[in-house]
Amino acid sequence: MHLLDNPIRSDELLVKTVNIKHRFYASSSEPLSHRELIEFAKANADEQLIELYNDHSLGYADNGGSLDLRQELATLYGHEIGAENIVVFPGAQTGMTITTQALLHPGDHAIVVTPSYQSLEEGLKYAGSEFTRVVLSPDDNWQLNIKEVAAAVRKNTRYIVLNDPHNPSGALLKEKVKRELVILAEKNDVLIFSDEVYRLLELNSNDRSKSITEMTSNGIALGTMAKPFGAGGMCIGWVACQDKIIVEKLLKAQHLFAVCVSRPGEIQAMMALRSRDKIIAKNLAIIYENLKLLEQYFSRNDDLFEWMPPQAGGTGFVKFKGPLSGDELAEELLEEEILVFGSAIFDCDEKLKQYFRIGFSRRTMPAALKAFELFIEERRAQWGHPR
């Protein structure tokens, strides 16, 4: 498969709608400004980092991430993960794709849990890997069925790809399910690649289980500064893994795609990581307020929508009970400058065709919801759902 054979649908849509009025799809946290970041650093008495940012070399940073950043990233995990277990990439998108390229070969088989972010599946295709989809269902609260995963395992299965916390539903894998998955992977000598970019945004921190990379040497975890910190512009993503052989493979693969990441971005990331409790608390407060509005709206309009409250992240997957599919509804909303993601963005099968994804992690969400509400009210009668 050629790199351009199947473009990322969500990104193509975003390019076309860069100036759209209502971004009801947005999943990353409220964008963090550099000024805010400096204020957080000052509150931490972190003058040394501020000085480093103001006076650092613009030469190449270390391939795979500078040691000081990797040490800070390691604090996000348990004792199983140190700086030597982390490879930094220019964003999570690069990390997930390069990891797949480095570890899979033509003829290998992978299992991909869907619906999910399209790039998780595309990376398997680029690597020439065969793959089987295991589909999550709202009937099971979007929980992974381990028996279905086990049934999909073949002799040449090398890789299981999943997204936890889950995009688009906002569900969390139960710790018991994760442990069963680990047992299955270890028994069959299969790697688990867990896209954990929404980690740290659990609505109840008590629901946060261990990262997959803390649970097994077969686990590979993906992280980013974009989603929980609202700092996608830092262009800092990373992969964490206990297995040093895998780390070496990732470093070699990194040489082919990016000599290094941005040193200013690394320093900014360290500032954010040291202030993560405050930054994430701020972002969760926005999410909590937005969720109250959404719960009220969907409760008042349950004849047209089925809403399963999320457990983490800034996205929710909503079922539309009206006469249109989720994709058709998304198209009509787009004409009114309201952007949501239809089910086709996530390669959903026929059973999920009525679903569409919304985002609620930014301060602009209430205005988007108001525009959405007006759109729905104007069409209720013609859809056969008058007030």
C-alpha cells in the first residue's frame, strides 16, 4: 500500500474546514498558551527551566528525545519505566506509525480494535500486515470482548492495537479486562500497542488503571502533550516500553523519519509536565462544565439521541435516532458550519452507522451546542419528532 492511497479522513476534513464557526468535534484540551505555561513555571519556582527556554542551543536535540525530557516523561509511569524506556517523536501520529513500521513485516498478522483513530489501522496497512478487526459495541458499554480477541489470534499474529481511553466513545477498559488481555498476549507472544493519548483525563481519577506498558513487557504505550495538556503545538509525542530491544528498533526507525524533535518543544513539555496537576485540573474543570450541559440537552432530547456518558477524554459517541445516518447528519450540520465526525471517520460497520462523535473539552463547546440545538429544533417536525 502506498502512503497516499488512503488519506486520513479526519485531517482532510479539518483542512477543508479550517475557518468553520463551530468545532463541535474538538477532542484535545483547551489550547495552552505559552504565557500561561510561563506563569505555571513561575508558580513552581522553576526559574531554571524558564532560563533554559530563553537561552538554549538551536542545534540538534538528541535523537529519540533529550534525557531531561525523557526523565520527566518517566514520572508519568511506575517504576517499570525509566528514561531509557521512552522514545520521543514529533507528535503521537509519528510515534504510532513509526512503531508499526519498525515492528511489523509483510505477512505478519495484527488485531485492531475498532472503532478507533484511523491511523492505528493505516499503519498496519503501510507495514504490509494482514489484520482482523474486533468491533466494540455500545451494548457492552464499549468494553473489549477478550474471547473475540482470542478467536482472532493466528499463528502469525504479532500485534494487537487498541485505544484506551477510547476514542470516540470516551470509555475506559476495565482493569480486569486489561489483565485478561495481557495474559492472552503473553501466552501467544503478541505485542499490545495501546494508544493512551487521552490518559490523565479520566473523569474520576480512581478509574485510572495502570498503563499497558507498566503491566507487561509486551506492552507499548503511546502518549502526547496534545490531548491532556492542550499543547499539540509542542509537537511532542512518545512511546514507552519495558523491552529495550523494541526501544532500540524505534530509535533506528526514528533515524529514517526525524533526526530529532524541537528543543524548544522539549523544554515547554518539561514545564507542562511539572505543572501537570494544575493544567489537567483546569482542563477537567472545562470538561465537567461542558458535560453538565450535554447531559441536560440529551436528557431533554432522548427521543432523538442516545447518549452514553464518557469516562475519560474529551469525546463522546452519540446515537442519532432520526431518519438520517450519522454521516448524513454530519453533512447537514457542516452546511450550517457545525463540525462533528460521522461514523465513517472511524471505519464503523453497519451496526454503528447512526453514530457521530462530538468533542467537549474546550470553552467553545457551549456555543457549538447552542448552534446544534437550534439546528435540531428547526428540523424536528420534518423528521417526525415535533415538540
